[in-house]
Amino acid sequence: MVSRLQKFAVSALSLTMLFGGVVTAARAQEPNAAESSLTLLSAGEGAAFAMSNRTNGNQIVTYRRAANGALTRVGTVSTRGNGIGTDLDTQGALRLSSDHRFLYAANAGSDDVTVFAVNGTKLTFLQKIYAGDVPNSLTMRGNLLYVLVGSVAGNGILGFKRAGNGTLTPLADSFRDLSSPIAVPGQIEFSPDGRLLLVTQKTTNELLPPPNAIDVFTVDSAGFASAVPNRNASHGVRPFSMAFRDNDDLLVVEAFNAAPEASALSSYKVASDASLDVISGSVPNQQTDACWIVITEDGRNAFVANFGSGTISSYAIDSAGAISLVDGDAAFTGLTSQPVDLALSVDSQYLYLLLRGTGGVASFKIDDNGALSPLGIVTGGLPVADGASGLAVY
């Protein structure tokens, strides 16, 4: 980890380069024969996209999602950027627009974001644009996209406007520092109404209270984040990833520094003044190194991926935002599977999990009681135990 941070510090680019970002005109990737035959989707079907994060050419692996939730691997498409080959250690490196027409990929190794148009399983390259030093997490709301800049030389957030054709234009002077220069952030996320931007901080800073923190920026009508964030206390240690229900209820995963069987999940009510009020504090799941989270469309269930245990945990959420553990070991994918990014089908009937350790994507049916029924694992196209990061599904 030290050598990676040193590399970032040495290679940090000036923020003035933001306005020299490379924008490439739209040009379709040539599909292979298999992709050509699988591009068009039938009723109830969808697609999935996983990111390789390779240093020698980042790629998106494409999958067809059948109406019964099963995945079929279609092919690979270059982002024309580079990954870093090791853990991004963030949530949200690959994001679909809400209408599923555009896909955005963070190229942490080449300091840019790639934009694709989406048609079934087919991706058409639209743009690659400079996005700060080591962009590693993305969030969107309306015509805004914000990037989490994860380098020690540029620990902050950066804003863009999204055009109707999906392409990005930088918001001038939109870079904002996080409240701590050693935050090692885990995710950036808009609130559902777009008025707040939140960033989790994975490090404990004993010199800056509160020591475990979640930054909350307010966002004005022009799309600019506040100059300084409100530094809120995290109920648990090492807040990693987060997800909102369709209101101001926020769930945050706490890894507790990968201590054995110590991971937990907290819920908060997020106020318009950028403060967080705890609803349920650090509800444990008896698993190790919990990191990633999704919430079903109806807001009743949350699923958490546990990197160290090779498991998925399930939680129930009541109408007030209080959470309770349903099953700490709702699914087991193997001790060396290294589960990371989670994603849901558009109807929340199916759950998908990127397995960094084995280079696969696991599929599950979500039963009416919130239990998970495995549908299989698709491998190929992704590196094995070498940093695959980012999963998006519709």
C-alpha cells in the first residue's frame, strides 16, 4: 500500500490539467460475433458490466442477463484508459445512468473517466476525460456527476455536467478538499434529492475530531459543492461504503479495520443541514471486513459483501430506517473469493456480486423473505486475484 501511495504522490497532476482533459469523438467498438447476436434483449432481460482495472488497458466485461437472472458472458470492451491492477478499495467505480443509456468507468491508473453509450449489452465509446488524480468512485444525480479523487496528492471531489448525449463537461473550480488530508476515502454518494454529497473516510484521524468521519457537502443550484464539508461522526470504525433508501435514510458499512468477525452496519437520518443522526448504531453481522452494500428498490432489505469472510450478509430495514440482521452468512462464495462490488437488477429480484479473488460474477435470486438462492458464477475476462473493481447491472 505504501508503494502505491508513493507512486500516486510522485505522479500527481496539477488540477489545472482538468481543463486540458482529452475528449474523444464517439466511435463504436467493433463487436465480436457473439456480442452482435446478444445485443438485443427480450422482455425481462438486461445486462451486466464488470471492470477489470488492468494496468495495461482497463476493460469492461459485458454480460447478458436473462429474465431468470442468469448471466451469459458476451465479450470485452476497452475503456481506452488504465486501471491500477490492485484494489481500488472503493464502491462506485462503474456507474450506469438511471435510464441505463450511459455507462461511466473510472480509470484510476490514467486519471480519467470513460463514457459509453449502452444498447442492450453493447457499449459504444463516447468520451474519455481527465478526472483528477486517481479517480476511483463516481456518483450521479440529474445532470451532475461527481468523482472521488483518491490520491494522497488530491484527496477530494470533482464535479462535471452531464449532457443529454451522456458526455461530460468539467465544472470549473469545483474541486473540494475532504475534511482530512489522510481520509483514504471509500465512496462518494449523492443524497436522493441531490442537495448533499457524502464521502466516507476509512482512516481514523486521532488529531481531528471526530476520529472516524463521514463528510457531507451541500450542493447549490448550480451544482457546486460547499467549500468545506460538515465532518460528521461515524458510529463505527472505518466507514467504507454507503447507500440511501429513496428518502433521507442512509446505511453505512463499517469494516472495523478488518478485525475478525467485527464488521457492522449503521443507519442514519440525514438532515438538510448536512448533519447525521444515528438510527441504528453498528449492528454487527459476525463477519470480517465488510465493505460493499446495496439496498433493494422497496427499501426493505440491504445486502453487504464481506471481503474477508467470503460471504454476503442480509439486513432488514423497517419504516423508520432501523436495521436488524437477518443472516450474517446469507451466501458463501469461498474464503478466497474476495467478494467486492454488489449490484441489483432493475427490479431488485436478482443480486450480483463481483468476486475479485476468482475473477467471476455470482448471481442470486432474492426470495420473498429476503433469502438468497444461488444461480451460479460466470468466470472469464476478469483478472484473478488482481484488482477487478466495479460492477453495474440493469
